[in-house]
Amino acid sequence: MKPVRLLTALAAATALVLPLAAPASAGPHHGDRPGHSRHDKPGTLRWAAPDGFVIGTAVAGGGHHLEQDYPDPFTSDKRYRRILADQFSSVSPENQMKWEYIHPEQGEYDFGMADAIVEFAERHGQDVRGHTLLWHSQNPEWLEEGDFSEEELREILHDHITTVVGRYAGRIDQWDVANEIFDESGQLRTEENIWIRELGPEIVADAFRWAHEADPEAELYFNDYGVEDVNAKSDAYHELVRELLSEGVPVHGFSAQVHLSMQYGFPSSLQENLQRFDDLGLGTALTEVDVRMQLPENGRPTWAQLEQQADYYGRALSACLGVEGCDSFTIWGFTDKYSWVPVFFEGEGAATVMWDNFGPKPAYFSLWSALLESRHGGR
């Protein structure tokens, strides 16, 4: 039986009821590997991962969630928090550190939810990825519609980076410093991005310098979608990174978001692309992985779709595990209950590794088995 078909059968056998861990008997017992964290419960994703490799998820909240008919997931859903703690060794605020949320008014910051996520991570032995410092989207109206001089705008960005990164110095492992600065053709977003439009491309390097000054220990990343393959967009990042490194700018990593759709083929050069950034001396990561699909009229994926989705998830993880410096793999939410996909892609959904009721899909077991195989293989 093919591995994915076997995983599909396994998921069916569970009757879609997740025990919050795959069977512990499938591998060594808790504490068998050196450096095993006391937080790594047997059979979970974080337990299955090889040493030094973190498996993460976005923490649902802010953004589109504010418009839904459910309360804030992170603070109100106890089962959600329990799975978040048990299964994952890294967390990324989905929206709670973006400008519109954390800096809602000029000179005013709201750190309440960001603080809660960081404190949660510390209690459960999890890394934190900060997301994001310089972006063209989800900025507050006071910023986008304000009448600022270049000097004033530059100081606003400097103050924001210094304040936010400085607040979490020593507590956040990686930051998405510059997010989605190129369009699909590999051109800088000179119109959409207020910082590049008003202050010029040089502001990107300054953002990295300011973040490094605020926390010299944090790893600083470029992050984008559509850069999974070797293409015009990833080429643009590769060239920019080479230039910045030659100038001594503290760029430490490159990450691909990996928002995939089953309407399109899997990005076949993903590992090759990650490797060429690794060859520059950068860390690499997959940071926002999900695999959406066109749903049938009844709203339920077919088993064939679930099988293909599991294959995509497993191949993405394997590509990361195949690159020495790729040590962080984050899915963009773990349950369909709180997924962003149906809100933004009409007719598409079921993009995560768990159902609305937190039952596992074949994709969950695909990740779990790939992690365990890598762990036993001595990655």
C-alpha cells in the first residue's frame, strides 16, 4: 500500500477523533532522545521532530477573526490552546503583531495579546516567530492616510521596530523583518509599500539594522509567498540578499510561506530553491504552510483530495528537512475551524491538517511520519 494511502486509511480508522497524539508505541518513549524537552508529549508532532527542528503553527486571532461569529480563539477556546501547546514547538502570531493590531494609533501600542502569546510559548517551551515589521498590508489608517514628511515617516518606522523588537529581546527567536516586498514579476512594490514608496529601497536595509540593534540575538528574515520555486520573485530575493550581505547588513534568513492550492502543481524546485539560500549562509524556513482545495458542493473533501493534500504537506516538510539550515516548519493554523482560507478564497477551504472538530486528517499523519522518519534517520 502506498504511504499516503496508508495514512488515509489510518485517518479513517481514527473516526476523526484526535487523541492529541499519534500512537506513542510507534516510536521511542518520552525522554529517549538527547535534549528531549519535558514539554514534548509522546506521539505528538513536536515529539516526533528531530533534534533542533521546530514544528510550528500560527496562533489564530486578530485580522479576519474579528469579523467572525466566534470569540477570540486563543483566549476563549481551551481545547485549541491545549492542542497548540501539546503539538507544536513554535508559534507565530497570525495577526497580533501586525501594525494595525499592535500599533493602532500613532504613539500608542497594544501589546496585550502579543504578550499573552509570548508568555504562553515560554510556559510551554516553544519558540516564537515575530510577524511582521515592514509590510505593505494591514497597516493602520493613521499611517497609510497620514501626512508625514520623509523624516517623520522614517522615525515612525524606527520607533516601531525599536519598540516592538526591543520589548521581546531575548524572547523571540526569529523575526519576519521585511514581508512580501516584491511582486510576482520580481519588482519591488514601489507603489503598494508605503515604506519603499516614500523612503526608497534603502529603507529595507535600515529595517534589518534597527531590528538587529534592538535584539542582536534574534534571527532576521525576509518572508514571502510565491517564492517556493526558483522563479523571478525568488531570484529577486536571492540577488537582494547577496547585495545586502556584501554591505554587511544583518540578514540571517529567507523563508517561503508555502500557501499552496491543489489547483496547481506542487513547487518541484522547493528544496533546490531553499538550498541556494542556504549556500549563501542563510537560515531557511517554511513559515505559513497550508494546502487549500476546491470543495465539492457538500463542502466535504473527497478522499482523493485528502490524499493529495497529505502528499503536498509531506513533500513540503521533506524539502525543508532535506536542507541542513532549514530548521523551522510552520503551518498557518492547524484546524479548519479558524482557517483564513474560506474567507479569502471563495469555494476553497479544508486547508489545514485538522477538521473543525480537531480530528486529524491524513495531512497530520503525513507530517508526523515524515518528522519521525527524519528523527530516526539522524537528520
